[in-house]
Amino acid sequence: MLSKAYQAMNCDKHKTVKKLVRTEFNIFLCHLIKTVLDKEKIIHALAKLGKNLGSQTADLNAAIELSYAKNSWFTGENVRFCLNNWSKTLTLAQLTDWTNELPQRNESPKSVGIIMAGNIPLVGLHDLLCVLVAGHKTVVKLAQNDEVLMKYCINQLITIEPALKDSIEITERVVKPDAIIATGSNNSARYFDYYFRDIPNIIRKNRTSVAVITGEETKKELELLSNDIFQYFGLGCRNVTKLLVPKDYDLVPLLDATAKWSDVQYHNKYANNTTYHRAIFLMNLTPHLDTGYLLVKEDEKLHSPLSCVFYQRFENENDILTYLKVHKDEIQVIVSSSPKFGQAFGTTQATTLTDYADGVDTLAFLSTL
């Protein structure tokens, strides 16, 4: 029956109908592509998402509570801090300025896989936004620790702009994408490098952040630095885990300035980390300072364990610059009271749309696909 139908379509008397059907289908397809990939519609949807993230709606509050129930690192305070930052960032003005150089519509959209981290709330959202505004389709592997909040944002976007449903797919495994953005540990990065070696990729490894202390900081500046250390319990790559200090620097004023964060010691998982590393230091007779909620140890290593901060003394400015240069591929952010070294204290988590992870311009990468 199907064979006869196809033969009939090839008959002269059906050519006109067949041409009309094809024309109507092409018109529909072009309309669908325009609806899905139109940049203006996408940035308007993102701006509405930004307003929603700053709200106190019942569904958002429920998502925050469920997220904490599944991952106790995601306290209501930390999640609200994250959401408020995104709410201030996802404005129509900032989104328009950010995407100004992108074409109105991507004529050759690709499938871009995103393998997300889940160490802090919505850490993978920026990659998702980049893929969408670049006009590509995204296939997302959510991190188990952050699936509730990410699903909330994705569902909100689709509710705001239903056409985005065809541009976002959540999967358990990213298979044969045209390009990949993957974030993980140094170990997982080796797997990603091998598995996705034949396609355009951004593969991110472990990074951390550093504070350069001059010794001339005010009490207020040291308190702002404590935010960089403790926000999100220190779980993010933008959290400071290493202090570079002058040779004769007295650490006591800095430790006093962290008192505002002393309540972290009552968080069960954080306290467990503190107890564990304290025991290790004591058993090994390792010299260290202990505030009860933060362990401070002199160490040349860049990455310190959770609930710990390493510090290293330097003779002069050139030694500091040399250290930063040697470790540049492991450092996400440098903060200091001196602009010559890095950005201001207290700003590591106040990210903008142009704060690309690892310093790699994700939009530029997606524009070359």
C-alpha cells in the first residue's frame, strides 16, 4: 500500500499537490527554527528567569527546600545568595550587552553537550545560557548534587518560552555531540580528554583561588576576604584556599576577621571535615592554627582540604608574581587589596556574564562551531 502511495505522488496529477505540501512544510520548518533560535526571544526568556530567581514564590521555595533535603551543602542561605546574584545578573540590559556581537539567529546550530559540576548551586547554569544564546541545542548531563535547582531553571525557561523545549535535553549520558563542555576533577578530565578528543571541547579541571595579602589591609577588607574563604563552605573553585603573605605577617587579625562565619562549625558535614583534618594534624604533630571552625597551616601546596586554608610567606613581590605564574593553570581567581595582584576582596562569588570559568570565553568557543 505504501509503495502505491509513493508511486501516486510521482504521477503528474499529484505534482502540484506535492509541491504545495513541500512548500508549506518548508515554511513551517523555517518558522520553527526562527522560533527556537531567535536571540531576542532567548534573552527575554533569560531576563524573565532572572526576575523569577529573585522572587519568593511557593514553587521556588519548594525547590530550595528539596535541594537542601537532597544535598545538605545547599543551605537556604547559600542558595538564596546564589539566586540573588543571578537575579541581578540576568537583566535585559546586561544580557543584550553580553550578546551584542552574536548574530540574531544561528543558521547552523549544533548539538552541544554539557557535563555539569555540582559543587555549588547552579554552577552549570552559565554554560547552559551560553549555548542557548549562541543558538545551539544543548544536551545536558546534570550533576546529582545540583539537579533540583537546575531542573527548576530549565523548566522555568521552557514555561516562559515553550520553543526552548526543543533546544534543551536532559540525559544520563552525553553521546556523540558536535561539541562538549565538561567540568570535573583532574581525574575525570583525563577521561573527558580521551572520550571527546575528536570534537571541539572545553574540558575543565580542578582550580582554586588565591589571596595576596600585603599587610596593609583594613579590618573591613579582611572581613570581605573571609567571605571569599567561607561562602558555599569553601566548596567552589572561586573560594580562596591559599594565602600569600609577607614574611613577618601576623595572622591573628585575619583569623579574628573570620568570626562572622563561625556558625559553619554547626553544619554537620563541615564539622566532620574540621574534626578529621584536626585529628590528622594533631597525630602528625603538624603546626597549625585552629579557630574551632578553620584550620590554618603553612604549606606550599595550592589546594587545601575543606575547612582548611594554607598560607605561604614571601620575601618580596617578585616571588609572589613568580608563584602565581607557575600555578596560573590551577588558579581561578586572585584577590588582593592591591589591584596589581588581582580583584578586590569579597568579589570572588559576585560573578557577571563575562566571568568565564578558567578564563576561556565560552561564547567565542560556541561561535566557531
